[in-house]
Amino acid sequence: MPPTTTSPALADAADLLSSRLKQELRRFARYVQPHAGRADRRFAARLQQLGFTPAQRSALGAVTLGAAARIIARSGRAGDLIEQVEYHGRRLAKLNVPPSDIVAALGEYDQLLLPALAALPRDQRRNFDWVRQQLQFSIVLTLNKAFYQVREAEAQTFYELSRVELEAPGLEELLAGFLAVLKGFCGARQARLYLLDQEAGEWVLRAKAGDGRVSRPLRGGRLRRIPAGPRMKQRLGKPRCVRLDGRHGSLSLEPKWPGRYQTLWSVPLLSQGAVAGVIQFAFAKPYDWLPREVELLEAAAERCMAAAERTRLIEDLAAREEKIRALAEHMLHVEEMERRRISRELHDETGQALLYLKLQLELLARESSGVDRSLAERIGNLHEVCGQVIQDTRRLIAALSPAVLEQFGLEAALKQLVHRFRELYPCRVSLRIGRLGKLPKSLEIVVYRLVQECCNNIAKHSRASRVNISLASADGVLRLDVEDDGVGFLVAEALARRGSFGLAGMRERVTLLGGHFAIESRRRGAGRGKTGTRITAELPVSRSG
């Protein structure tokens, strides 16, 4: 990042310099300055032997005792020295020079000055040794603080990236949040994030950030598209720091940047080793990046791409789930329509045919009673069987599509259902219905089917002696409770059982309406306490349904 003013914490280092020390510093600086040039050259040669890069050698040369002597001799202000050491300390941190290597290098420079100090009188040499130690302490303290600043900024950047990743509700917000964090880290004037549309062969602008503006997500018609040729993809497939001149201006995907800004940073977004996007930053002045900045931006780009792919998968999954949910809702609607169709056909065709058959059997029984008693008895038996079939058919018609639900509403339909349940199953049934108000027809059908399925399950499996059914509406929520004192069952096992869709179907019906479905059951013999099953469904009441 560009140099900044000295932080209060680092400025405190200058306060360590007492008035006496400041006087001795000036004397020390005036004496050392003529010898510093020779020491600097030897120091630079030694650093080159040790494998330090030119940029690292330059930064190390700016924090030596010789550099300190020149600053103090020139301005006489210790604060200028602290400011320079802080700035170059941050550069050394971004150049990936370990603090131990810096201390060792400064120690070597110190050894290069010792011959010049050895020629001094003993008392003056003792004073200068004291000054040298105090000066080295201030430099090392400032360097440590500068390293801490850089590492803290990096940690804060990754913390902000994590926060964006956790809080972003969608892909657009995620990309905009990542871009804003990285722009702040770089100190850039402008930033853009593009994703590559492989099929169309285009760069698609997905997020942008400018001077003093919050990075904002882009959607729909605001997604600017730029042709992506193979040569451009290859050039943007690796990190680039270039001057926005005639030679490299074409690397900017933002056409307005060349001529307006001087430096471009470009970091690729890679997916399985292939270019999937790019993040670009524009700077008003020449500004070369440092290794630590490149490493952080590459790591952030990798994290951004992984988070974007994960978010996109989640959104795709959510969209598919919504399609499946819509399909399931449509299937339930189709099921209800098919029930009604079958019910009508049974009533209009099968029911009428059975009634006609019963009537003919009754006439035959009368006609044959005086002719053949045995035949009349057999016809009478067929007449009774036909009557039973008619009753069963009516019961089936009512179960398939209860007319009372269509004509008189949910409360009347539930009362009829419970009445028929009492006739078929010998147990005490309690039905309590509160004030329901006007309910959507789709909700009434779901509640009726839930109670119907509960009654079927109780009759088949529970061996219950008491059943309590309650239905009430409050605060926009319809709550259904069905409880029995039967033998109970293992809920997880029942839900996981293949080929059994009763409980799963009930849960799916409630879920499709955005409700909550719960089952509690305790088996008889599984310890002390109440046995039986309780099923609860809470459904939102939508007036638009």
C-alpha cells in the first residue's frame, strides 16, 4: 500500500530519544555520514552475495545506521527517521524478508561501521556505542511495529472476506463484497470483477467499485459483456502488474482506464486450472506490487472463485428444489383432480349401475318367491351383497372426494370423517375445532387429507382406545394436533421404511405449504411414561390461496 503518516504507536518510539540522546545523535550522524557511503557499497555487495533481490536490498539499505545518520544530519528530526523506517519496514514485510534476516543484515552493517568508530578516543567511542545501541533499538522496534501493521492488515482482509462469504445472500452480493474488500486492501482507485462466459466467449462484468463508492452487485441488463479472444485469455491467465500505456493498455477490460490511470493490477480467477474470470485494479500513479501483495491477491482470488462456485451450486440447487417443489405441488393437485374424476365416475356410472342391479335383483326376488323359494333366497342373498357393495362404493367415493368438503367446508367434512371413523373403529374420539375463519380451499384439502391419513394409520396399526383431534387458527397459523394412546412406533424407522409413503406424504404436503410437521411417538414397553403417538402440523394461512 502507499506510504502513510507515522502511526501513534510508532511515533512513541521517537519519544524514547531523550534530549541528551538527540544531541549525541546529531554528533554521531555528523561523524558517521562521511563513512556511510563506503559502508553502503560494501553492504549492498554483501546482500547481493546472500541472495537478496534488488528491491529487498534497496529497502534494507534505507533502514541502516548509515541511512539513519543521513536523515538526522539533514533534518535533525528523529521523527523523519521513524517514518522512513516504518515505510520501508512495511515494504520488507511485503517483500517476504523475515525479521530475523533483517536483524542479521543490520548487524552486518553495524560491523562495517566499527572500523570507523574504533579510531575515536575512548570516551567518545563509548558515547557513540551507547548512541548506536539506542538507535538500533528504535529501528528494530519500528520495524517490528511495521511488520505487525502488514500482518494485521492481511488478517483483517481475510476476516472481511470470511464475513462476506458468510453473510452474502447470493452470488452477486458475494462478488461485490469480495471486490470491495480487495480494493480496500490494495488502495486502488477503481476495481472491476469479470467472470468468463465460456459458451459465449465473453467477459461479463459482475461487480465494480470506484472512488468513494461502495462496491455494488450487477444484474440483468447491467452485465456489460466484452469479447474474450484466446490471446486475451492467455495474457490475463496470470497475475499482471503493468503500466497503462500504449503497450499494455489493451490488458484493461475497462476501456476508460488507459489514459486516466497509470497502473493496472490484474489477478486471474481460476477454476480447475483454467481462467474463469479476472479481477482488475487501477491506480492513479505508478505503483508496482510486492510479492506479499501478489500472494494475498492470488489466495483471495482462489477463495473468491471457490466461494462463487459454491454459491452458484447452492443457488442452482435451490432453483432445482423449487422446481421439484412446484412439480410435487402440481402432482398433488393432479392427484386431487384424479380423485374427483374417479369419484364422479364411480357415482355417475358404477353407482347408478349398482343401483339398477339392486333394483332388478329385488324385482326378481319378488317374482320368484312364489315359484322357486330356493332361487328367491339366492337372489335375496345377491341383493344383500349388492347393497353392501353400494355402501362400500359410497364410502370409497366419500374418501376419494368428500362432497361435504366442497359444499360445506372443512369443519363439516371433519365431523363427517370422525363420525365414519367411530363407526368403523371402536374407540373414543374427541374432535375440537376452534374458530377457523375463511381458509383457502387448498389448505382445507391438505388438512382434511392429514386427518384422513391419521385416522387410517390409527385404525390399521395403533390399537388405540382414545383419539384426540384438535384444530385451531391463531396469528395467521393453522395448527392441527392428532394424538392417540396406542402402541406407538419408532419414528425414524417408519420414515425410512421403503414402500411406505403415508407419513412421508403427510410431511411433504405440509412442507409444500411452507408449514412445520412433527411426529412424537413412544412405544409400549419402552420404559415408564405415556405411550402413543402425537402428530402436529402448523400451516401458514394464506388469504391469497
